[in-house]
Amino acid sequence: MTSLEDLVRLRKARDMIDREYAKPLDVPVLARHALMSPGHFSRSFKAAFGESPYSYLMTRRIERAKALLRIGELSVTEVCFAVGCSSLGTFSTRFTELVGESPSSYRARTEHVDGAGMAPCVAKIYTRPVRQRS
């Protein structure tokens, strides 16, 4: 069972991911921020939030990538690096896994769609990537 103190630390680490998703974050960096060992941090994060720290980080990155692709000012490669991914192949694989289509297909289908007339809170929910579980 996760203590209240650990939950506070885990939320701070999750907030760090939300703020700094484009920076090179990994479990040891996040664990240090949460004042935990990497193993304990990973297990506790998954128990508290239902997904691993890496999965949560990639969801944030793909969420931002979707917004950048809809705007259409950057290439897929530029979007990949802008959201903190260092490998176009890994980015494309994760994007396809979370969104259900490749970044290029997503861009072609949604370019310049900004959610006009949609409240920002609704747009955020509507565009949030959801991991496809089989």
C-alpha cells in the first residue's frame, strides 16, 4: 500500500512529466525527483496511476504531438524532436499504438483542425491519446 507521503512525491513526479515532457526524462531522473529508488518509484507509480512512468510520459508526448500535427507547421520529424523523442521510429510506433494511425495519416486527416467552437477542456479530453489494450 502506498503511503500518503509517497503519493505526494509521486504526484510531484507526475507533475514534472506534465511540465517537462520534452526534456530527456527517464525513471532514474523521476525517481530522484520523488526521493525514491528507481524500482520502488516504478512500482509505486504504476500502482498509483495505473500505468508505468514511461507509458505516462509517452502519452503526454503523443498528446502534444497530436496538437502540433494538427497545426501543420512542423514536419513529422520536427514534431518528434519537439516533444522530446530521440528516435523517429520509436515515436511513430508509439504514436500509432496510442492513436491508431501513423503520424502522417493523422496529420493528413486533421491538418488545420483546431477544434473551433469546442471548449478547451472538451478538446483536451477528445484529443487525449488512449493506449490500445488487446
